[in-house]
Amino acid sequence: MFFSTVTEKVIAAQSCQRHWQNRLKVAIQSEAKVFLIEEAADYHRCPFGCKTHGMAYLERAQPEVEAAILIHSAFHIAASKVARKLALGQHAAAK
């Protein structure tokens, strides 16, 4: 049963990351200044971040869950860097 829960959380994280990738790709292609920096950087604002933030300590302490949280956090750091470049109008560098 635990494996199913972890699997579902990893799938949710992947879905959130695809959503952000699509948002950033659209912003790059539109060549408009987009101000997503704070939203992109805050990994607690997306659905996966909300779920993991509300998890019990013992569940968060599982190695698979900790790894998924770290990957999720790293993705949001990278997304915020792209968002900063978009906000500065540096679309080529954001790619």
C-alpha cells in the first residue's frame, strides 16, 4: 500500500513539472515579459508541494519521498531561474 502512495506522489510531481515546463515554453515562445519568478520558486504552491507539505513526518522521512521532494525542489529552483530570464526579456537564454 505504501508503494502505491509513493508512486502516486511521484506521478503527481511529474505532472506538476510538466505543467510548469509547458507554462515556461509558452512564455518563451510568446517573447513577452512574464513575471512568474515568485510562483516558480515556491515549491509549496503547486499541487505536489501542497501535498508533501501536509504529509506526516514519518511519511516524509521515507527515502523515496525525501528523494521526490528534493527533485521537486530542484525543479522549482531551475524554473525560477528560467522565469527570471523571461522577466528580463532574455528569451534565448531562457531556452
